Amino acid sequence: MLDAKEDKQFQERLKKIFVEEAQNLLADLEEQIVILDPERPMDILKEAIATVFNVVHSLKASTGSVGHTRLSQFLHSFEFFLDDIRKDKISINAEVIDQIILITNEVREGMLFVLNNDIDPPLEPLKFDNVVKIDSKKNAQASVVEQSAAEVTASSSLSILDEVIALEPLKMPEGKLYEINLRFGPGVMRGGNDPILYFKMLKDYGEFINLQCDSSAIPTYSKFIFDELYLSWKIHYKSAQEKKLIEDLFVFVRQESDIAINEIKQEQTTKNATATATETTTAIEAVVATTSSPAEEKTPAAEKTTTSNVSFTSKMVLTKAAKDNDEAEETTGSSSNKNAVTSIRVPIGKLDELVNVVGELVIISSQVKNIIKEIEDRKIKKNLETKNEEASRLIDDLQDRIMNVRMVPIDLIFSQFYRLVRDLSHKLKKNIKLVIFGQETELDKNIIEKISNPLKHLVRNSIDHGIETIEERKAKGKSPEATIELKAYHQEGSIFIKVSDDGKGLDKERIYKKALEKGLINEGQNLSDSEIYNLVFVPGFSTAKEVTDISGRGVGMDIVKKAVNELRGDISLETQKDIGTTFCIRLPLTVSIIDGLLFQVGAQIYIIPILSIDETLNVQEKQVHTLDGNREVVSVHGVNSNLVRLHHLFKIPTGITEATKGIIINISINGKKFSLLADSILGQQQTVIKSLDKNFEKVAGVTGATILGNGDIAIIVDPSEIVELHKKSIPYLKTLTQKNIN
């Protein structure tokens, strides 16, 4: 038996599985709901509704398996409604589609409530009872919803059972006959799955013709374990549903259970269809009495083989087979062969640990390489070099494979935007089409999770401020239907995500005027178009005339930029008035490993991501200038680039303080050039980032650290934060970046 601590840990694991599956199902639901438009062809609508039905069915089973009964019953009622639409009992029209969308909103809110609070949401199953009455010819369906919405609130397993038995069987049409042999596996009770729930779900989709319970596996009192299952069932069952749907009812317990579902001819089950409700109740009471009060070992009632025609049994005897029961073990073994597992769930934390271990291997390999250099015997040295190179290749391959496991398609977040665009366009009375490209593009799971909200803000901003109203678009000669495009693709070792719209574009003059009013720039200051447009990323900057509940007060673009920078990415924008705007986000494939350039300042070694670098070069004295009295720039290819003295920012003593004596590392941040002054370049190295947050306070400009092959510590710098530090260190720039923005 599991002790309290083990049981708690198991429940936590179960909840994590539920959360992952629920999030995936919600994403599927969102994608289908946006298809439900009355103007679409009927075959497309029917296909979408069928998919919604399947998703709702899976959500119902999932929520029920973790004990969220109220939400499960709400979904159960919704499922009946959708099933009637699938069977053409309720005609598809604009009103029905609106009701489906409204109910789906309730489902989404209920699921989010569960995911955030881990308790059943305050949903009433009959909340949408009026929906079923849309079709006056099908008023009978209301009673089905009322029946399915009855809450199961029992203080004991027996009262739950009584309530289940009290439910009238559904009036199913003539359907297929099945024989179901059911033996739940060892994890069913301890995993939080209540077998009664599965019998209830079977009852929802058909009729029990005959049910036999085999209790022959119940052991003697001394071996009886109260949280294990000793019962199995043989069920004759009639349903209009296909075999696959019935099999899917057991999706959460299939791998650990022995479940066989076979279609049979009607005459095979006719002789078994004589069980009555009285016999059922009597059999249940007998089984409960037998197992809840085991007799003494001399004459244990549990040793008797009992085969009864019962519909359900109580929680008190729904326990798995005893560990010392050889027959049960053999059955479980054969089941596992039939249901071979081809995939497993792995917590992301375990993958992070593997990445760290591989990082240590990379460091050790570098250290071995340095040691080999000191060996004088050429033969030994050559052999060691060969073996170390082989080991390095294997380590690189292992690293690539582990990183590949962490990669997930960006469609996990892209699919959420169908619903967002649909809802907001309806709310704002705008006609907007969402187009998605590259949804199969894969990205590190950590990045996927952290980039979701910034992308939502960009899309909301496009809908609210970028896209014109239908009347405005017509007046400009544009199509009444606007387009928002989401695009993701790989290029040069990075992931690019673009959010584009064909709206009004950014107003350069208005941005410039607002910047003057805020004191962000000086009168007459010469700024390029790119510099003007990038002012939208300054904290608090907004040209919005009014606050809205769609994109807020205009204080979010700096948050978007900050979130992207924290992922070691950058964001830029292109815009044309009345043509549209495109935001382009560049991100690394992973936040755990970087290809870095090693450089030295004083006695300290630093690493900067190679993806952030435009070029490295030596400059001559004539290329270095001072502007505005104290702002140093380096002229490269005819473009002025701000000179950033790293030794000054990090307060590191060095003998190289002149740009002409060191190495210039050119980088671009938000379309603006910066030149980092380093003492020397040491080479390139792939590095696993070691976070410093757990042991040290956050240091501006520093992402993490790593250990080099010779044992030295190298500091990994964040180019965006370096630039911000530089701006604050120069009085002229400090005035611009630190002025109070009201």
C-alpha cells in the first residue's frame, strides 16, 4: 500500500498528466470553434462539430478521471447536445452555432478554473438547457439533458451506486452488440480512477444486457488489501456507437488494464438478457457485505467463487488484484504485450537535468583536450586525441538528440489565435481573417511557454489598433476583410516569428510628436525612420487615443521587448502607412545551449551569442568620433555605431582603453548598431548556460556562466542588457531613457 507521502506524489503526477492533456484538448477545441461560421459549407460545419464532439468527449473522461464531477457532467450535457446535432436531430443554423460557441466559452472558463485552482468550477449542468429547446420538434432532448445533469453527491460509494442505478437507461436505437471483458489494472484506484465512472460512461452510450462479476480472485482476510482490485467483469452491451468510441472510454486506463471489446451477433447474447433491477441490487449488497466484512480465515467468504449479474459494485471492492496472485500477474503481462507503449511522458525537468549532464561532459572533454596537449609521448598523445575526438562526436550527438526531444511545434500556441481573432473581431465588429504559416516549426518547449503572451499582445494590438473598421477600409479602397498573418520559420540557426497585418500602419509623425511631448527626444533631433518607430518599445509609450480592454493602455510593447530579450532574442518592426505592420521576432532554437564567441576584457573571459554578432573587426583612429560632446561612435561602412566600453560597464581594469588597440564586436539591437570594445578574441565554443540566479543576485548584463576546458569561468553576457547599461552610463542617453513617462 502507498503511504501518505507516496500517495500525494502519485496524485501530483496524475494532475500533471491531466493538465498536459487538458491543454492540448483545449487547443484542439479552439481550432475547431473558429471554423463554425454559418456561411461555411454544411459539410465543413458538420465535420467541425463532429471534431468538437470528440474533444468534449475526451475532456469529459479526463475531468471525470481526476474527480472534477461537476465539470464532467457539464461536458456530459454538452456532449448530448452535440450528438443530437451530429445525428441531424437539431438543425445547424446561426443560432445553434452561436449557442455552441457560448457553451464552449463556458467549457474553456471551467477548464481554466480547474487548471488554476484544482477544484471543480461552479458550473451548473443545466445552464444551457434552453439550447436544447431551439428545435421545438426535439423538446424530448431537454429531458435527456436534465437527466445527464443530475449531480452525483454521495457520502459513500454505496450511495453513489444507488444514484447510478436509479438513472433510467438511455433509449438507444437498435445498435451493435458487444462483449466486454474488463479487468482493471493495478494502477486504477491508486491513480485516482474510479471504475464506477467507466460503468456510468458505458451507460451513457448504450444498454447493459447482461453483466457478470467475477470475485474469485478475492484473497483470504490476512492477504486482503483494501485499496486493491480483485474483481473483473464480463459485460454484454448494446450500443449504436462504433467500437472505437467505446474503446476510447477507457483511454486513461487502457495501458495498465486488460480490456477486450468484441462485436457479437445478437443471438449470442439474447439468453443472457434476463437480469432484473432487483437481482442487480441483491447481488451488489451481497458482494459489498462479503468484501467489507471478510470472514475469519477458517471459513472465509471471500474464498467462494461468486458470479452475479450485477450492473455496478461499490468503491469498497473496486481494488486491484493482490500482488501475490500469479494469475493476475500473468493477465497483466499479456495485456501489456497487446498494448505496447510506443511513447512515454517525461517531465521537462528531467530533460533539463540531462542537458546539464551533457554540458558537464562537454566541459570534461575540453579539459581532457587541454591535458592531452601536455603529454610528450607522441604515440600516446595521438591515441588519446583520436579517442577524445570520438567521445566528443558522441557527446555532440547525444546533445543534439536531447535538444530534439525538447522541441515542440509552435502550433501549440499558434492554434490558440484562431479563437482570439474570431472573438475580438466580432466584438469590435471588424472582418478579420487569420492566416498561419509554418505551424510545424519546432522550438524549445521553454521558449514556447514564454513567448505565448508576447505574441498574444502583438495580435491583440493589431486587431485593436492596426486593423481599420470595415467602413474605413472601404473608404481607402481596401478589401472589407482584413488579414492578420502569423508565420514561423528556421533561418541561419534561429527561429523567426512574424506577426503581420494589412491595417493602417504606424503613423511616424504622430509617434515623433508624442515622443516630443513626453520629452523622449529633443526638438530638431535627427532620427531615422527605424529609430522613430522603435520608440513604441519605450516603457509606457503609446499613441492610443483611448484605453481599451483589448490591448490595454499601451504599456505592453516594452514588456513584449523585455520578454523577447530575456529569451536572448530580439524584435524589430517594419511598417507602411495604410499598408500594414510586421513585427519580426528572432529567437534561438533553445535557451539552454548557445554557440558563443569568447573574448577577453582585462583578466575576465566573456561569451556573447554568435547570433547577436554582425561582425568583428579592427578600426583605425579616423573611424572613431565623439558626438554631442560625450557620445563615442565608430564609423563602419558609412554607418555610425555607438561605442560600448565593456571595461567601463563592468569596472574591470585593463590596459586596452583605446578602440584602435582592441577588437570591435558589432551587434544590432532593434535596428540600431552598437560596437563592443574587447581586448581580444579567443575563439568560438558551444556552451551550456549555467544559471547564476540560485546562488547570486541578478547582475545586469549577465545571462549566466560556464566553465571552460582549462577550468576558467566565463561570463555569458546579454547583448540587449549591455546596451541598456550603456545608455544609462552616458549622460546624454541617460536623459532620454530615464525621463519620467506620464
